[in-house]
Amino acid sequence: MFDDDEPMTCDNGDLQNELENYLKQKPDPTVRDTEVLSWWKAHSHEFPHLYRMALNYHTIPGEYVIHFEDIYSDPY
């Protein structure tokens, strides 16, 4: 999943076209139980830049979750 950690380069037109193509897709009702990262991996060839963005967004280290819970836990 993280094999291709090299920085990607693209012009804004490529990314704009990729985003437009993604947004034009109709949701597939048969893909209910698929994990988000699995879907992005399966479609990484169609949306390479959005795939990399999804990895950055959806792979938050657990330590941040624990820290977030500590902030909002009731100390009393």
C-alpha cells in the first residue's frame, strides 16, 4: 500500500480532470462492505493523485486518536 512513497508531480489540469472524473462516478450499491482504503487501492490506477491524498487522510496513526480521546475525556 505504501510502496510508492515517492512524491508525485502533476499540473493542476491533471488533478482537476481526475477530480472531475471521480465526482462523475455513480456510487456502486454493491460495494457496501468494502473498506475505504481497499476501494482506493483498487481504483489507484484511475485516480492516482486522489489515491495518495486518501492515504494521507485515512491513515492517521493511532497515537493521535489516543491523544484526541485524552483531550476530551472527563477528568472527574
